[in-house]
Amino acid sequence: MPDAVVTRFAPSPTGFLHIGGARTALFNWLYARGQGGKMLLRIEDTDRERSTNAAINAILDGLSWLGLDWDGEAIYQFRRADRHREVAESLLASGHAYHCYATPQELEAMREKARAEGRAPRYDGRWRERSASEAPSGVRPVIRLKAPQEGETVLDDKVQGRVSFANKDLDDFILLRSDGTPTFMLAVVVDDHDMGVTQVIRGDDHLTNAARQMQIYQALGWTAPGMAHIPLIHGADGAKLSKRHGALGVDAYRGMGYLPAALRNYLVRLGWSHGDREFFSTQEMIEAFDLAHVGRSPARFDFVKLESMNGHYIRSSQDAELVAALEATLPFLPQGENAKLELDAASRAKLLAAMPGLKERAKTLIELLDGAAFLFAQRPLAVDAKAAAILDAGGRAHIAALLPRFAALSEWSAASTEAAVRDYAQETGIKLGQIAQPLRAALTGRTTSPGIFDVLDVLGREESLGRLQDQAG
């Protein structure tokens, strides 16, 4: 029986969980779940100066919000430094690595010479065969891999296909720094091996790293995991993804009012296809996802498509789910009046009742909340310019004429208020829209809202009559 699939997501906590990292995590999660395996989480915090607890928390929170759970406890790479040193020493003992005493000045001279000759900077191997007895005094050595100098290192990548690297272009890179700390290159190999990782899925900016890591695996006699290097995400204009394109933290998308299910669905379609199908439930994604259909070209991030997909998810969501999502998102929204809103039982009930009309017009939770603002507005309502123009152009007269009809209703509902308005329209010969718009302006302060009779129903008799009285003139 083949070994169980084990993937890993291994972010560096030097900043937020950006959108490219979120997609990498999603691909690892889907592949593991679809194969009945595990996805592990490793925090690569070896850069002690730039790694922060705030960034670690942002990564953990972002993954949890996206619904990407990992198996077991998160592994912290820095805590495994002793194990990494142990492996470096074993490579030294087996003759696959050596001490290098090159000084910083010598290394800079090598780089300068390479630049002058138009070559990529590369260590020249000067300590590869020299004895430690020749070491200059006062220089603490690094440990370098004694990499193969001839032939090629080949990577059979599940996305990129066969990728080969001429060994003459890969120098003897550092495994252990002079202060005894491991390099990223060594730590990744040791951790993936010790964690039992069977499949690495990461960005194709790691392709050259993969070649070097394959050389470490070979030197140690370890079986390397499968590799799959996915293309990076570009902006809609084809340029490298930047903040103006959407290279933001996952927390920013939460604050912009996107639903996690919609963002998952959008991200899975960035670089992976399943025919022309656009929408997938989480279970459908798990069942359909494979590496064979991940493309080799950079995917393009498009806010318009993301908004459209998010709107689809909002319209498809249960009303109670949206109320819960909205309430959970409030602390993450931009500071302003909405961020101060606290939903009590009465306002939740209002929001739930209004949701069928609200969700048809919203592409984000912010738009949903903005559309619902009239529910929580205090009298007298602030009226925008367009609504004021409608009220001033004869609208107040219609409101004044309707007020006694509304007040006389024995039952207050969307159906009863609609009947009253239709009776008034028929008696006066005025089109329904010419009456509905002044009502909308008076009740919501705007010219757009859910259906006006639904608005009257949700606001209730007392609040509706009060708002109409305020604007009747």
C-alpha cells in the first residue's frame, strides 16, 4: 500500500498571510484532503529579526478564517535548530560537506569579479579540498555542501514537468552559518523529511531552491518528496502582483467584506481548471482538485471577478448565515459608523427579515451592511441629495396623502401597505413608481433599497409612520 499523502504549508512569519500564500495553503489542503492524507503547518521563523508573533497570529487567524485546518500542532522551525546542526555535522562526517573559511572580503571580491565578467555571483569552491590546518586565525567557518560539479540535477515536477539544472551552475551553498544557525535550504529538507512530507506544493519561485534541496537529499541518502511548483499570481494587467492588484493580507479581504467560501472558490480557480466550471462547494473542490490541471502560466488576479463570485455566494447564502457572517465581520471592517454597530436581538431580527431584499443587491458584506443602514438609522433620517430632490419635486405631497391611509390600516404588512399604495395610484392616476420613489427616499434616505413594501414591513408601523411624518412637510 502506498504511503499516506502528507503535504505542508510553510509560511515565513515576516508579514501577513498574503493572497498567494493563501492559495498555496488551499492547494496543499485540497490535495491532502482529496487523497485522504494530512496537511501539516510549519512556521519558518528562522529569520529572527523579521519574524514576529503578530505575523504568526495573522497567519493562523487567516488560515482559520478561510476554513483551512491543519493536522496536529504547528511546527516552529527555529525550535529545531539543534536537529538541523546535527544533520549538517553528519554531512561533514560523511564527506558530503566541508568547512569554508572564506572571509567576507574574499566573498565580496568573488562577487565583484563575477559582476565584472557578466556572470551570476557564485562561490568558487576554494575551500572544497583544503585542510582546516590552512585556516586563517580568527575566522569562524561555515559548512558548505560539497555539491556535484558535473552532470545535472533533475526535477520531475508534477506541474512544471521535467526540469533540469546544470550542476556547474549550482555552487557549494552554505548549510550552516558561522554562528551555527542553519540556512533555509538545510532546514527545509530536514523538516520535510522528519515530518514525513510526501508532496511539496509551493510557488515556482522555489524551483532553483528545489534543485539545491534535491542535492541535499541525495547527499543524505533520503528519498525526496514529490514536487509541484505552481506559477505565481499576477495582476489583471499581467504584471507581477503588487498591492495595487490585490497583494494584500487575507485579513484585508475579510475587512473588505468577502465571504471565506467565495474567496476559497476564487483562489482555487487561479491557476487550476476543471473544464469551464466556475463554482464549487468545498466538498466538490476536494473531490475534483488535482495537480495535473494546474497550469504553468501565471494566473491573473481580477477584483471584478472576485466581487462577482462573492455576490453569487451572498445571494446563495441562507439569510441567517449572512446575518452571522455580517456580525462576525463587524470588528474587521474599516473604522466608521458601521464598525460601531452592535446587533441586539431586535436589530438581528430586523436584519434577518430584510435580508432577502438586501442580499440581491450586494457583492460584499460592506455593501450588504451599507444597504441595511436604513434599518438602524435614527430619526430624523439623513437624506442624500438624490433622495432630497425626489422629495422636493412633489414627493412630500404624495407622502402626506398616504399617511392617513397607512395609519388606518388594521394590519401592517407588505401586502396591506402595497394595497393602500395601489388604491392611491389608481384613484389619482399616478404611476406606482412615482409614488414608490418618494416613499423610498423618506423611509431610507436613499433612492435604492430592497422592495419598498418589504421596507415598510421590516421597519414596522410605528417607525415607518414616524419617518414618513418627518418628511411629509
